[in-house]
Amino acid sequence: MDIRKQILNFKDYSRNTSTMANLKDTYDFEQIESHYQKEWDDKQTYFVETSTENSKNKFYCLSMFPYPSGQLHMGHVRNYTISDTIARVAKLEGKQVLHPMGWDAFGLPAENAAIKNNVPPADWTYKNIDNMRNQLKRLGLGVDWTKELATCHPEYYKWEQWLFTEMYKKGLVYKKESVVNWDPVDQTVLANEQVIDGKGWRSGAPVERRKIPQWFFKITDYADQLLDDLDELEHWPEGVKAMQRNWIGRSQGAQVKFQLSAADASLPLPADTQALEVFTTRPDTLYGVSFIAIAPEHTLSRLAAQKNADLQDLIDRMARMKTSEADMATLPKEGYPTPFTATHPLTGETLPVWVANYVLADYGSGAVMCVAAHDQRDWEFATKYDLPIKPVVSTGDEWDYTEAALTDLGTLINSAEFDGLTSADAKAKICDKLEAETKGFSKIEYRLRDWGISRQRYWGSPIPMIKCESCGDVPVPKEDLPVQLPNDVEFTGEGGSPLAQHATFKHVNCPTCNKPAERETDTFDTFMESSWYYARYTCPRFEDGILSESAKDWTPVDQYVGGIEHATMHLLYSRFLHKVMRDFGYVKSNEPFTRLLCQGMVLSESFFRESDKGEKIYINKLDVDFERDEKGQVIKATEKSTGLPVSLGALEKMSKSKNNGVDPNTLINNYGADTVRLFSMFAAPPEQTLEWSDAGVEGASRFLKRFWKLAYQHLETLEQTEGLDVASVDKMDPKAGELTPAQQEMRLNTHTALQKVTDDYVRRQSFNTGIAALMKLSNQIGAFEETDTQSIVVRHEAIKTLTALLSPIAPHICSEVWTALVGTDLMQETWPVLDESALKTNTITLVVQVNGKKRHEMQVAADASKEDIEKEALSNETVQRFMDGKAPFKVIYVPGRLVNVVVK
RNA sequence: GCCGGGGUGGCGGAACUGGUAGACGCGCCGGAUUCAAAAUCCGGUUCUGGAAACAGAGUGCGAGUUCGAUUCUCGCCCUCGGCACCA
């Protein structure tokens, strides 16, 4: 079980100079793939020493590590093929490539399996890891397995516990009450996904919101840095950066104080709630405030509910809601008036105080000032309850306030001495006035909330804190780390966390005063493990600290590849911990991931028929017969076993429940890893969704067979030519002597492809178009049938180039072809060198348009002058026909592209 | 609801900086090979009209900017991802 057992002994293999293998006449992927996978393992081809020296030319390529569910799925295949391709390109470019793999091994599924099958989570997880590692290896990934780590291993979580205690000492950790989903029947805390329609997934009981003390990281201390440093991330998708900016949600506004009074003498205001502090991003609309709204969980709401059964009902219903923002935002607006009023700080006006279900208790103070005229949510609420709508901003145009709120900025009206000011000026001036009268001040607020890291679960890293009656919260000292998870635990899914129920885990002596104390039984949020693993990969067995010097040299990650679903949380938390580790002196950079590629999901068609009860029964594609029309469109589908008609469902993310998953293992058995990799990379650009297609896989397989045959036939021709052998051809210069036009064209095609594929792989990361260019080159090589010596040399260059360029995608077949063609180890080779001279041509094709429509194509000399080109274009018969006898009004010439003749 | 993607032939996709819409692959159609089939090879394949040459239309919908828009702007529709305890 110990992952250190995975470390292999290194042998010193010299460069492979084995004698050239003759290719077999058929492509035997099984034999080739197992041979090279073994060879790479034996030679430790992908091992990299994470030394300072090597770091000067380093390339750290990382894919988001998988949760070890036990089954590799196509999403994994896609993710790891993308990162593997990028890593292999970098290796061919001569870089020191670190491409590690590990396991995000803590999480709910292991506990669920424990409850269901009575298997200890550790056993279940380690077994899954073994399975998945074997499956991953069959993909032929160029991964340095000596760097493997699993987050559930005590040697990993030890250091994260230690980091937590250091953060605690630096004041970055605090404890506060926070809401969880509570299942009153199972007496346990539920994750959001375990709450279905407001009910516990196992008990079916209505879930309650309950406040319990939990640990938080002060990520908000880093909010400005997290926001500002996004500008450094040139190679991140703009969309992801935008999502992070919105998530952090920095906004400039004002904190305004409203004095309260109680209208009902029997419900006096509590001593500590004589005023409400609200935050607004629109202080310019302060004169338009028509009411104040408070959250249902607010102290005043509960107070008011004592005299209002309907309000109490609303509060109860809200207490049964899930804690998610999406649920809150889609709720129809609902509220009740309270017997409290507020005084407008500037006008002295009396304003009603309402309870409103759209006010979030956890944001700010749980109260907002409502400007019905200029905020859409306030407007909806005001319209429903007939509250006043007071316009105080004008854009100069007429506005119908019975239709919607006017949310644009403008010029102030009905705002006393501020009338006529722009919204921007008014914001500042109103803040000044509030400040002068001590009724408010300007303030920056963030949407970002502190990161709650406590989970009431077993299968996570224990939070290393001890609660002592006399010393308070005491972090576990370094020498006592890690706080290990006990194995003797029972799983029932009831009664809360198994750790809290464990006989001895909880009971310890205080590290400070040695009196009996209680250990924290909550574990870390699993985002914790995934927020620093990339740094630990650089020194996974380092025993003297969280990170060795390697981490300074080998971070940041140069290329990170993973799913778009991690755009906000995982990436934000990682960026946060990276900055913390930087401030502690363990890494040097500001940001953990220099370049980010977010790959799309893998989708496939789903098929179903409806049962008598009207439920959808999903049927695997393999169990369906199809009838198609002459365009290949499915016109009829029936279930093989029953003959019943089957409906075509949507194109959906592969999942068990939709029965539309494709098993990578079966595919590798049938077609080989190279075909599966090729299809995954060819079928769509990496960041878009990928639609699975059996026919497409067949196509990828056919291409590899054609490629094989091309190489095989080339070698045959070569051997049959007198005076030639592979070794001599490989040393001959393809551009020596006069080339025939066909040979010149072949070289043009080869180097055009080389140029395009290099650009597609490296700059654009557009692998599908790169592969398309290679398929085109392959077709061109197939059409080049000359057999004279010079042509063989030209073809040799073409096939060698094709092999090298295809190798990051299909490494096994290319290794075998390369060995036969060149005799060296392709994995030790470098990227082909572009011959600029091969790209030169004498003539170019130009398009001639009339009024923007293509009407003619013409060949011109590459160095023809603008005048000559325009003259020739205008003299063309077709062009003249479309000019309809009129004189050209304007002629637009785009060099190398087109001539556009404009007539009126 | 808020934030961020996506929408192009029968299908997946290409067109990179506003300049030939449909590269490459799949499917389909025709042909070669075969006793036959599979496999393989060759040719065709956006739609409409036309025998063809050719013409017209066409990138989710509606407007706009431009000599020229899949690409830029504005307004919609559909769809996918995230929304803080799935990872």
C-alpha cells in the first residue's frame, strides 16, 4: 500500500542504438504498445531530476489529478492525452519535462462505499488507485511515476496539517459559526449534493440549516492580490479570469448607518441593535431609498416573528432551504413588514423595515438599503408590496418606472444639494457628507467570503487542533504530526462524523498544559489537498519539511490542464495557498500556474425508452439496432433484446445514470492506445466539448494503418533500389542537386506541414488542426509515387517529419516507425528543423472579387507589382462581366490574398 | 437569477489579425478489386435551379458598421459549465 514502493530502481541505460528493425507488413498495435511501454518503464524515459541545474531548462506540465473512483473514464483519457501531448512536444523541444501523476484521494465517495459495502475507505481507495494506475499506464503516458503521490497518505497530509498550524500562528485561520445542511433523522451533516429537493438523500427527512462552529481561512486578506495578479496571467483563458474577477467581486461603495426605532412598544429593540449598517455600491441613489430589507435569519426578523405567524413561517421555510446561492436567487420575492422603522441618515425621513427572502444573512450585515427605482430586485419587491419608487437618477431619457428599474448611471435629481451631479461625482460627494456627519463612510466590499475548511466527515485530513478548557484552541505541535486517521471506525451514515464517535481519537492531553483536552474531529475540505499538490510533486518524498528547494526552482507549473468546472474554486484556492506559501518562503513566484488550458467535457448520445410508469429507461448504444436513410440519419431505432422502439436522448456528459459511457479499456483492447489518443485529440479543439463517435474512432484507426503502410512501402521501395539502404538514405540531403517540380512540391508540402503543426501544437494548442495537417501530408506522401533515388530521399524526409510530428499524439506507433526509419530512440530526438528555402514558390493564387463577392481566381508571379495585379484583374472577362460596363469606383488590393473591385 | 462558454453541410469540425465559408475526418453515393462479402483503393458529396457551363442562397434569430462580417457592435433565442459541502 505504501506508495513509496512504487519508486523504481534506476538503471543507467545508454541511448538506444539497436539495429534497425524491419517493419512487419501489418500494424500490430498490441505488440508495439506493450513493447514501448515496457521499454519506457525500464529506461525511465520520463524520469526527471528536479534539480536546480535542470530547472534552468524546465517545463512543468500538469494535469489535474484524478479522484480515484476506480474506473478510468473518457474525461480522464482526454485530460491526460492533452497534457501528455504538450509534455511530449516540450521534450522534443529539448526541455527538462516534469509530468507527474497522483491521486486526489480523499472525498465523499469512499465514505459512501464504506457505508454501502462495509469496506474501509483506505482499502477501497488504495485498491482503486492500483486499478486506475494500471489503466493509465496503458494509455502510454510520458509520466514520471516516481513523483506519484496520494493525498490520503499520511506523509502528504502531514505537511498540509503543518501548513495549517503555521497559518493559524500567523493569524490566517479563525473559527466562527457557519451554516451547514443538517439531517435531523440521520443526525449528520450533508453535502449540497446529498440534499435532494430539500430532503436528506438517505433519510428523506427535510434538511435543516444549522449553525455550528467551523474553521475558516482568511482568503479575503488576499482578495486584492488574487484580483490584481490575474493581470499577470497572460496565458489564462480570458473567460476563466473574468469568472475569478466576478467571484472575488471587488466593489467600491459606502457603508451607511440607519438609526432604528420600534413602533410596537411590546417589541422593543435589543440594546445592541439600535442601528443597521448597510453596504451599498450605489451611494448616489441614497436619496431614493424607500425601505430597508433584512434577511429572514436577522435578529430583528426573529424578534418581529414573535408577533407574526406568517413571518415565522417564512423564516422556518428559509431554514429548510439549501445553502446555495442559486436557490436563493431563483426564489420568488417574498417578505413581511416589521414593527420597526429606520431613519434616513440625510433626509431624516422614516423608512419601513421589511424582512425579504432575497437578502443574504451571510453577506455583509444581513441588511440592505432598497432603492426601488434603481435596483431591479428592490423594484420587484416594491412592486409586489406596493412600496414607494423614488427616482433619483436620470439618464436624460424618459423612463417608465412601472415597467422596470433604471439601473444605469446618470445625473442626480430629487437629491437636495447633489442634484445635477453625475452618478460618479455624487458617489464621492455623498460619501464625504456621510463621513462628515459620522453616518457612514466609503468602503470596499468583496463578494468573496472566507474559505470554510471544516468538514464533519471521516475520509479527509484531520484538522490538527486541540481544544483545551484552560488554554483554548491549541495547534498540534509539529513533532506530533501527522494526526493520523484511525482505521478502526464504523460507518453507518448516522450520528455525525465517525471520528467524533470514535472511542479514543477525541481524547488527548493538551500539548501546552498536559491536562485532558479534546481533539478537533472535523477534517479538511478536500480542496485543501488539491490546492498545493502541484508544489509537492517537485519533491514528493522530502521528509524534512513541506517543500524542498526544488519547489522554488520547479514552480510555477508552466502548463496546467484540467476541466473548466474548476474555473473558480479550485483555481482560486490554489492561487491563495500559493501566495501563502510564497509569503512563508517556500516558493518564489506569485502565481502557481503560468499557462492554463481548460478542456471540455466528453459527451455521447444517450438512448432510452419509456417504461409503463413513464420513466426513462436508458439503454446502452450497444443494445440498440439502427435503421438509417441515405444520408446516414437515424430514422428508426429498436432495442435488440425486446424489439421495442428506442428514442434518441440528448447528447450528454457520459455517465452511469444515462448509460452512455464508453469504456477506455475496451477501446484500447480493440484499437490500441494510439488510436484512442488520436481520436480524442482530433475530434474537437481541446477546450470544446468532445462528442464521442465510434465511426470517428474507426477513422483514426484507419489513418494509423495508412501511416504504417506508407512507412512500410517506403522501406520496401528503398530496399529494392540498388545501392540504397536505410542508413545511407537517412544521411542523404533531400535538397542536394536539381529537384523536379514534383520533388519540390513534396518538400514544400513537408515543410508547410512542419511549420503549421509546430505553430498549432506550441502557440495555438490547436491539436485537431495540427492532426488535420498531418493527415493532409500523409495523403500527399501517398500521392507522391516517384521511385528514383532523389525522390526516395525526399520521401524519406517527408515520412520522418510526419513521424516526429505525429509522435506526441501517437507515441507507440511513431517510436516503432522511427526505429525502422532512423534507428535511434525517438524519445531522445529533437523537433524537426524547418527548411525555409523549401517554402518559397514562384506563383501565388489571388482571388478577385467584385463588390465583395468572389468572381475569379488568378495565378500571378509571387513578386508581381500591385499595378500589374490590378491591371490583370480588371482585364479579366468574368470580372468585366460582373462590373456590368461600369468604371471601377475603387480597387482594394490585399497582398497575397485578393483584389476587390468596387463598382457603383 | 448572476457569472462564463458554445451554436457553421447529413455529422465532428476548419477558416489564426475583418479578406476564397466548409481544410481534415466521419457518413453517404458511384466505381475498382472479390465467386461474394469484409477490408482496401479511386472519384463525388453545403443547399436550390440547371444536362452542363453557371447562377442564386447560406455560418442560431433580428438589426447595424464596412468595399468586404462565421469574425466587430447592439438586441434576442437555445444550450452547456460554475454559483462557495461532488471533485
